[in-house]
Amino acid sequence: MVGQYTGQWLRWGSWKDRRAGAGAGYGPLVPVEFLTDEQAEAYGKFAEEPTRPELERFFFLDDVDRDLIARRRSTYHQLGFALQMCTVRYIGRFLPDDPLDAPWPVVEHLAAQLGVEDPSVVKRYTERPKTAYEHAWEIRDAYEYHEYDDAEWSRRFRTFLNSRAWTHAEGPKALFDHAVGWLRRNRVLLPGVSVLARQVSEVRRVADKQLHATVAGAARRADPALPGDLVATLKTPEGSRFSELERLRRPPTRTTGTAFARALERVDEIGAYRLGRLRLSQIPPNRMAALARYALGSKAPLLERAAEPKRTAMLTAVMRHLEAKAIDEALDLFQVLMATRLLNSAKRKTEKERLSTLPQLERASRVLARAAKVLFEDGLGTGGLSYSTVASSHA
């Protein structure tokens, strides 16, 4: 079937034909939980027309490219070969269903560099279907692209993913995008969207499991009773409307001495768990912070239903977070009390004392004014200023 140019895009075959290759892992036929349908559909293809800087970066043909392209006999083979060469450079893989499924300005940009006057001749490139595959293999070997299932590069990719998932507290979509970026930088051909998404999900699951086991294990090693004590904070005491954890979460809301005393009691209550003794230096701080945020956003019943060791890990993270937060909030309240109660009172007292001295200051100012007047009117005329003159002006 010959490609047909319609509008801005060069299409190949029908939608049903293009979806037929999805079962091989190329199309979004398998549901991907953290990607939207639009994101899954845009993966590994021209989602939009490349910008001018992108055209100049990814679709510029240098001397090495031209030498390889010149080995093709016909202009449409040369143009099709160049399109495949630049497509894998830009997207990270060869288009599996239609090598001509590219924005028309891309074809025109390549045709202008090759001196092809009629870019539409590229439609003849797929008259022999095997040609596109043969060219893809040649491009792969010439530019040293690696297959996704290559043993060595698969190992390197897994190492990168595992390290990234462990050291960065980011969502699955962000990790998926970093995975695509790594594969493109290292010239590893992108797999199908569902294949990569499943690997990202599995790596994140393993990293989370390792995080929970490490934190819970540190808690048990510090004190075998500590996990049970933390779980006990999820219980709601008799006569109360919320759990102990919820009570410890609540910061002081008033700027009074009583509130400050309660803030100090809150610091002591949280500090009684002595979570600073846990050895968690091997865990990235951002992972602990993300775990604490997740736990803080969860209700006590949800935390109570969580399986071990995830429950202990979340409670440990949230208590460590509250320990530092409670101290900061107590210090902030102390600063406010100092500013509003102690320092302001002293300032008001000083102001009152200053106002009480104003009458004396006013009398002294009048004396000084008279003395200055005598100085300029009488004293300078006689060549001096006598004590009797000043005394008479004071009288």
C-alpha cells in the first residue's frame, strides 16, 4: 500500500492497520496505569511537528550521513533512508508500522538538503516493504544502536533505573521520562510502551519495598517494642474524637503562655520515641521526606490497615518529621511571644518613661534658646559672654 499525504502528515495505511502491530508491544494496546491514553499513544512517534531548533539538531545531515545516504540508487530510497535515519535519532526507535508516518515539514527539510525537488517521491519508498527493514538494520549497525533486549545494555539500563528509583522521590511518569531519555542518550532502541511502563512500575515497586523494609528494620533494631508503640498512636483514646497521632499532628494555634507550655509538652511526647537513634543514613533524605508526606496525608484507619513493614515505615517517617516540626513550631511560638508580650511591654514602658521627661526637656530647651539669643545679640558685641549675662537670661 502506498502512503498518502493528507494535510500536514504523511500517513501510511489505515488506523486499523497501524493498530495491528500493537500486539508486538509497539502500540498502546496494553493498558498502562500511570500514562494517559494520549501519552501512551504519543510514545515513540511524532506527537507533534519538530521545532526549528529540533530540525537543525536532529535532522541535519552531515558528511557521514550523506555518504551513507548516497549509496542508495534512487532519490526516493535516499529520502526514505534519510527519514528513517533522522527518525531514530529524534524519537529513539524506528517507526514499526509506517516509516513514513512523519510530519510533512520534516520530509521537506530533508529533501531540501538532498536536493530532491519533489519530496512526494518518498511515497514510493515502501513499495517494497522489506526495503525499510533492511535500511533500519543498516542504520542500526552503522550508528551503533543497541537492541533493548541486549544483555549488556539491559543490565546497564536496569542499574540506572534501580539507582534512580532509590535516590529520587519522583512519580512513575517522571521516572518513565528519565528512562526514555537514558535509552535515547545511549542509543538503545525504545521498546513498546507497555514493556517500558511495566519495567518502570516493577522497579518502583522494588524500591518502595526496599525502603519500607529498611526503615522498619532500623526501628526494630533500635527497639523491638518501637513498632508496636508507633502503631498504638493510631488508636483513638476513650472519650476522644481523634487518634493520638492526629493529636500530635496538630500544631499550636494560639499565642499564649499556655499554648507554649502545651507545645513543649508535644515536643516531649514525640521525643519520647527517641527516633533519632535509628540508623537511616543509607536512605536518601528525599525518600524519607516523601514517605512522611504520604503518611501525613493519610487518615489513621488507612495507616492501620497498611501491611507490614509498610505501616511501621510510614509511622516512623511521620514521627521523625513531626519531631523536627514540633521543635520548629515551639520555637516559632516562643519568638512570637517574645515579640508580642515581653519585648513590646518593655518598649511600651520605655516610651512611657520618655514621655514623662518631656516637660523637663521643654524647660531645658527654653533655657538653651535664651542663652543662644544672648550669645548672638549681646555676647558678640562685647567680645565675650559673661556668667552674669547667662544667669540673667536664665532668670
